[in-house]
Amino acid sequence: MEWVEVSLPAGALADELAALVATSDEVAAGGVEVRGEEIVVWAPAAEAEAAAEGVRAAARRLAQAGFAVDAAAVRVRPAAPEGEWRDAWKKHFRVTRVTARIVIVPSWTTHEAAPGDVVLDLDPGRAFGTGSHASTRLCLRELDDLAAEGNVVTRFLDVGTGSGILSIAAAKLWPAARGVAVDVDPIAVAAAAENLERNGVGGRVKTSDEAIDVVDGVFELVLANIQADVLETIKQPLAARVAAGGTLVLSGLLAHQALPAADLYERLGFRVERNGVLDDDPEWISLRLRR
């Protein structure tokens, strides 16, 4: 299959806005990447114009929300060869210590782990999720804290798994747990499966492109790093997958969206245990809720 790249200049906010573009209803793409100050969306060449219009629609919605993006600046170009875009990842994706013990290590480099480090070996490929975005870092911090506090997890569910980074972290923090990682993007599912195998936890985490409402059973821990409107759309099946007494971690929320999201899930039988925020990026919020 031939691919094109649909680019959207986003300035210094490229990392933050990429998550919103990647999960927006307007964009149905084969992957999203940040290259410097540009958001790049892949799409099949036969669907180039539809993909471009989807990115323009997403840009218009972001502009209406107050972000400095211009739908008229969207451009379509032939996709770079795989070697080139992988080299682009390497320029911007480095070893990152996210918490006191969680370290993200790109697959093309090495890291000498300190005692107690939980190392996530990652190659995002064409799936969203390097761990650099604030919403992902917030989720990783919640996972680390939940494990440190002694919460017992035997089954977890990762909704909108992207590169699989949250499932890898959960599987390593709870070595006896089994999980399910779902994403509507089959390219993301393939990337997640590869990363889970790379980290030695593929045998314990099932990947699927099924919708959440067909996932079987309940889980002590459910993770959903998805934008606010999707969290509202899937609220009923998402809430139903959380076991009694279990934990639901929501992220992908801008600061002004956190309270409405909390109210929404409190009406479904949850209580908020913590609002998470990062000192270096307070625009994004996570919610830890208990059923």
C-alpha cells in the first residue's frame, strides 16, 4: 500500500496537540507522529484528500478551542521512506525517566538500569505513544503510585493502547497480572503487540482492535488515555469493565475538562481519589477514580 503524509504546523504545542489530533473523530489515519513543530498524519494514498480534510476539520476545532493552529496550513505530500521517519523518531525520542523508577528506553539505544528500575523498551512506529506527552506521563505516574501503594491487580484493561506503553508498564509493575490492550487502529494494535513481545510480556497481554463493549469480564485496573469527548461516548462500557473496588485512570483531559469528566463518572458509581497534574505541563489532568 502507498501512503501519504498530511502535515499540520503546530509550533511549540505540537506534542500536546498530537494526542488530540490522533484521537479526534475527524481523523482516521494509519498513525500520527510529531516532527519538531509539525504534526504528521499517515493515510493511504487513495484516501489522501479525505484524510487532509479530516485534519483540517480537527485543526478548525482546535482553533475554536483557542489553540494557535491554522487549517489552511495543512499539506499533503508523499510519505517519507520508512528509514527516514524512523530516523526522525531517533532525533526526538531519547531515554526518559518518567518516575523515580519507570524509564522509557527507545529500542535503538541502550540503558544501564539502576536497581529497582522498571524499564520500558519502546518503538512506537506509526502508533501514538512515546511516553513524552503529558497525558501518558500522568498515567505512568499513577501506575507507579498504585503499585507502590500495594494495590492488587490481577487483570488490567488498556483502552486506546497506541504503542502499548501503559500495558507494558502495568505488566511489569504487576508481574502476575494479565491484561487486554485494545485500540480501534489496527496499526496501533500491531505496534503494541510488537512492543509487548519486545518487553517479554506479550504472553500475558492480549491485543485487540475490538470495541470496548465486546471486551469480556471486569478488571481491577482500567486505563483510558483518550480525549474527553471519547471518554464521554464510551462511559457506560468503560465503567462496566471496572470491578467493584477497582481503579479507573482517565487521562487525555485538558484542565477545563477534568471536572465535567469527574462529575460524569461519579454519576456512574465512582469517587475521585486524585487529580494528577505535572509541574512542567499543568494544561493536562489525569483522574484516578475508585468504583
